[in-house]
Amino acid sequence: MKTTPRYHFSEIPNDEEGREFLRLIRKYTNRERYKVVAKGQHLAAGENWRLHQYGQPISKSTHIRVYLNKK
């Protein structure tokens, strides 16, 4: 049985354009039905993954992944 991924957007660069895209997703998403969750993806060079037991913060990531969770 093939499962679908929980995230809707991935590999969004963590730069000015990517953060603007995330801002617009949050602005135009129906908040009564969905909750927007952004998480860091791909640890930046020179960072130690052992310091982030539960996933690295967006500030330490090279990309962003966006989840749209139904309420």
C-alpha cells in the first residue's frame, strides 16, 4: 500500500523569496479549516545535527517544508 506524504510543499529554499512564499501561504490559507506548519529541511553546512534532537530550526536549515494539517 502506497502512502501519500503529509507535507504539501518541500524543497522551498530558505532565502528571501522562499520566506515570502511561506508568508503568502499563511496569508491565503483558510485558517478555519487548515493549520499551516513550517519545518526546517536539510541542515545547513557546518551545523551539528546532534544538537537538534527533535529537528533543526528553520534558521539552521537550507530549505523549508510546509504541512497543511486539517483541523
